Amino acid sequence: MMTERPVTILVLCTGNSARSVMAECLINRLGGGRWRAFSAGSHPSGVVNPLTIAVLEENGHPVDGLRSKSWDEFAAPDAPRMDLVMTVCDNAAGEICPIWPGHPAKIHVGFPDPAAAVGTLEDRLATFRNVYSMIETKVRRLIEIGADRAREL
């Protein structure tokens, strides 16, 4: 019996500490094994934002092994072959990207940066929750329409 390879997607942001990590977790969960997501940043912060971790845990995502990493890891010859590269922040969308092995399709789906939120801890957490919800809506739509129609997002 031949099994179909999952759609592989690289989600990019500048710091790889919030939006791209949330999208990675959501795609991996909602994709039901038919999608496989990775995330990275053009200038990774080196740490996943603690409020990202809090929101992911609230929503039942495993967080072990999540890390902020450079997109250079995915431009290497031995990196997983991507079908789709999605930028989730306007800064990363405007940067010169590496040449990705396999020449995947590219899309931009921008979200506000929750790490830029100000106010009390509860205010900032509410912003992270809101952005998580926005990303979840888009990820559900992406999985529904498929990688071939991703530009319709």
C-alpha cells in the first residue's frame, strides 16, 4: 500500500518566537498527518516567547522541543523538501529569502506581532490569544483548500 507524502510547509517570521511557532503547531495538529509544518526566522530571537508557550499549552499543544531557529537550517541540501513557504509577518515577507530546495510555492499571510503588545501581563496574554485565534482560522482554511490553492488565503 502506497502512502502519500504529507504536504510540507515552512512558516517564516523574523524572530521565530510567536506567530510562526503558533502556525507550526496548529498546522501539525489540524493537518492530521497530511500536513507537516516547520518554522524558522530570518533573525531568530533564540527563544520561543513564554506567552507563546502559555497559549499553546492552554490549547493542548505539546511544547517540548519547540525552539527559535534560523531559516538557514531549511535551505541546506539535507533539509526537508518544502511544498510551501508561508511568511506570517510583513518584515519576513519583504526580505530576500534563501533559495529553498525544490522551489516551493510562496505565500504571505500577515498577522499582527503579539510580542509587540504592551500593557499588563493579562493584556499581553489576551493579544497572544487573539493572534493564535486568527492564525487558527487561516490554518483551518489552508488545510481545507489545500496547498495548490494556498494563494487564495
